[in-house]
Amino acid sequence: MLSNSSFSTGGSHGEEQDPLLPLPLPHTTPYFSPMIHIRQLLISCAELVSQSDFIAAHRLVSFLLSSTSSSAYGDSTDRVVYHFSRALFLRISRHTFFDSNTFLSSSSSSASSPICLQALESSYFYLNQVTPFVRFCHLTANQAILEAVEGQQSIHIIDFDTMQGLQWPPLMQAIAERSDPLNPPFIRMTGTGHNMETLQRTGDRLQNFAQSMGLRFQFHPLLLLHGSTADLPSIITLFPDETLAVNCVLYMHKLLGEDSNDVNLFLRSIKSMNPKIVTLAEREANHNNPNFMQRFISALDHYTTLFDALETTLPPNSHERLALEKVWFGREIVDIVSSEGEERRERHERFESWVDKFRSSGFSSVPLSAYALTQAKLLLSGHYHLEGVEGYKLQIHDDSSFFLGWQNMPLFSISSWQ
């Protein structure tokens, strides 16, 4: 770990730098040449924070923020330094008298404040369009649902955190292609979220698309308040002749908190509804660790890999990438690093943790089909394969779960249960 004396900027021997003065620019020091040194500086700053040495931590994070290696517009390394330094500065400012606006602009320091719905929806659309991660989850979950409801005339899909409903048009089209046009199945969808206007717009779009496919379709918007997931059968109407599918794509981690009982209650509530299939997609990361240093290093590894993937997929000055990193990934980093307790919302856990939770609630894993694997491979080879670049990697675990990562780092997992 770097000591306070590591940040001396010159002057007489042994003279200490004023902690409130800016540190020298990085081109005057060898620390900022390879990525491994920058990574160590971020970890050293996090260690100082974990030890409540906020004066030394402030000096180091000020150095990082004022360096040329910290930029939202630079390469992937610059962007990692930028977002993690901001998050560390915000955490330090919450424990000290340091003003978070000293180095952070008003726009960047608002990373932990509420964001407009339109910006959030746009960033999710970019996430779906410019990376394979969401498409991979949607495609694999849809194939599992399609196989589970094969030949059924009455289908009920409960989709948690529906947002724009980007997942569902491909599934509707696949169901329509397999159905008798004179007797199409009836699809009823319960879409959950936190904004009724968004849900209603999504329902209207899906209704219009289903009609164009010749499908009978109903959409039921459902606002889910905190704690309301514990007794789902009392708030979701079920019919005995329906085949039920439950979709939890990038949703379950939102139920995690200081008390993990919410997840157990949710899963038992789902189990009591007797679904034919439950699809689960989550980040492959451990951001729910109560130990700050372990959580910080896990997040640093995860987002460094994500930003490397974006660097290869998108051009340097891509507006889509900038919006995605600011509104989506940047805000996640701020939450993971700067927040604690009930205030912290981004609590991703690794796949093995979800396996334990599902099994303890009475679920068994359902193998993902060979066709689902073929589709996932086609997605990556057709849209995200770059000549000469060893990039996105697909891994299979026990035929029941797929992992999508960048190079050798898994980033997302998808599985199905019953």
C-alpha cells in the first residue's frame, strides 16, 4: 500500500504536501505508464478509504482525477480511471468536509442523483443495440420459453422489469411462425416496473406488434413497490388453463439488500405459482460483498473488462458508448463504490450464489437446448466477431447455463429453472 509520503511533490526533504492542493500531473511520474500501475493506484486509494485515512485518500484521488489518464473520452483505461476515481471521490466527500464539486463537474457529480426516465430508457436501448450482452440474455431466455410453451394455446408470461419490452417481439414472431394462423395461441403478459406510463407505452407497442403477427395478446401493467414481491399470487391473476413462464432477466439482483430474505420470499412465491419455466440472467460479478475492498476489486475487474469490450466494439468518439457509460455503467460504479447499507442498490452476485438460492427454494435447473447454443454462437459470430481479435467468449456449464464474457472473463450468465 502507498503511504502518505508517496505523494510528496517536492520542496525540502520531508516536507508534506497540503492535502487540499492538487497533485502533479501524471506525465511527471512513472506510475501512469502501464495499466497495472494505474490499477494499483486505484486499489491503494480504496485501501486508504477502507482504513478511514481520508486525507491521504483525498490526495491520491485528486491526483487521479487531475491526471491525463482520467477521461470519459479516452481509451478504456482512461475511462475506467475516470469513473472509479469519481466514485472514490464521492465516497470520500461523504465522510469528510471535502467538496465533491472541487474536481467533479455538476453533471458528473450527479451520478448518484435521480436521472430522467428518457435518458435511462435511451441508455438501455444503446446497451441492447451496441453490445451482445442483453441480446444474448434475451435470445437464450426466449428460446427456453419457446420450448417450454410449445403447442400450448394459452400462455402467460410474467416479465419482471419489462422496461421497453425489447425482448418480446422476436419471441412473438417465433410463436406465430409455429402456430396455426386460423387458431393462434392466446398470449397474456404481465409486465412489471416502477413507472406506469412506461409500462403502458410498452404494452401498446407489444399489442400492435402481436396484432401484426396475427396473435391474440393482452398486456397487464403491474407496478411493483418495495416488498410487494413476497406475495405475488395475491396480486397477479392466474388461470388454470395457462402455461406460465416467468422471466427474470437482469432483475433478481435488485431484490438483494442487507437482508437477503426478500429473494427467498420472492422465489418461494414464484414456486407456488407452478411455472413451467423460469429464466434467470444476471451479471457474473460479486458486487454484494459487505467487505468494501473485496467489492471494489471485483467491480474494478468487471468494469475494466466491460470497458475493454466496448473499446473494441465501438469507435473512440461514439456518442452511444459515452451515453451508455455515463448513464448505465458509470452510475453503477458510483453506487457500488460510494454507497453503503440500504442506499446501495447494485448488488450483483455470481452464478453459484443464484444456484444455491434457487435450489433452496425448490427449483431444479433445466438444460438449455443445443439450438439455444447454436443461436448464441450465431449472434456472436454474425454481429460481434472481429477479425484477429479474441473477444467475446461463450462458455457452457453443465448444459444448464451459458456464460458470456470478454476474452477469459465471464460477464453475464443465463439459465432456466422449474
